[in-house]
Amino acid sequence: MPDYLETASGRRIAFHKTGGTGPGVVFIGGFKSDMGGTKAVHLEAWAKAQGRAFLRFDYSGHGESSGAFEDGAIGDWAQDAQDAIEALTKGPQVLVGSSMGGWISLLMTKRIPERIAGLVTIAAAPDFTEDSMWGSFTDAQKSELETGQLALPSDYGEPYIITKRLIEEGRDNLVLRAPLPLPFPTRFLQGSADADVDMSVAQRLFEHASGPDMQLTLLKGADHRFSDEAALEMIEIAVADVLGRV
């Protein structure tokens, strides 16, 4: 059973926290995913074996947290992440952001820079509501969205319900349109067979961000889940590398 954090915004955030040495590791999940996913659970076990503090949590409207997914937007989920980091961890943390969690992690580097010791992203999807969704919508889909929401097919189960607010509010949180300094060890991981986030997104992020210690690593044949044995090992290596340089 998870523990719960009651936030100032009135949301109830489910989390699993493991004590250990710092800097701690915080896993920040993807769009409509939850903290019970393969990567989060695997990394938790790795951290426990290392005696390293670790935190995983569900955004509001995700997993075991309160709220409805359709009511949320990027800023809400970023606030959930910030609340969890500030309330449940001590000192600087290494963030591991998967897909949308990569975008959320980048927002954390702007909002609470003093709490970020390093960053690992896995198939990061910064600005996806604008570039991937809105940018690819047909005129008919854009018109349908004006009524409030749009259903998009998903390879992961039920259709995604995309709201007008998700798109519009996402524009307030874009990170690829302004300088993006990352003044700590940063590792971007990306699969070459990712059908959801193209390799060009990883390359754009790598070229756009600035920092003294950044690497982009491509894993040939890896898909968006990035959760087979080779991918999980690559995540471990990247997190250990960042921790070793902090």
C-alpha cells in the first residue's frame, strides 16, 4: 500500500519512499502511466540494493492518487512533482524522468534548481502537447477539441482523452522555446525504435539545452517503453554515472 501526501492544492498524492543515503533518486513518470511501472519498480530495487534514498509517486489523476486524469494538465502535474520533492525528500535529488516525466523534470530544474543534483531522462517528451499533439492534429480534430475534448487512440489501452485545457495550459510550460540551462550531470536516453517520441526530439533537446556535462545515448531497437533488460541496465548505468559525478 502506498503512503499519501496531502498537498496545499488539495490533491492526495500516492507515493512509495525508501530511506537511504543522498543524493536521493526520484522517478518521475509519464503521461497516464503510474508508479507501478517496470522502470520505476526496477529502479527502486536498484536504489535499495545501493542503500540509496528513492521516491516514486503518482501524479493527480494517475494511479492511486486523487482526481480524474481528464481534469489535469502539465502545470498541475508539475506542481504535484514539486510538492512531492519538497515534502518527501531532503537536499538535492537526481531526477529520473520518463517520457512526459522528462518534461516535468526539466520544469523542476527551473522551479526548484537548488533541489536538483542531476538529471536522467528516458525518451523525454518536452513540449509534446504543442509539438506532437497540436502540431499533428487535423483541422477536424482541432475543431472537435474546441468542444472541450478529443479522444486519441492509444497503444497502451483505453483512448487518451485530450482536453482543450491540456493543450492551452501546456503552452504556459514549454521548455524548448527559451534558454534551458542544466548546470549538473545530465544524461538523455532514447530508443531508436520509439514510435511515440521520435529520436529527433532527443536530438533537439540535446542541442537546445546547455550544460557542462551532458550526454545523449541512443539504444538501437529500443521502443518507448524502454523496459527490456538492455534498457533497464542502461538506466542503471546512467543513474550511477550521474550519482558518481555529483
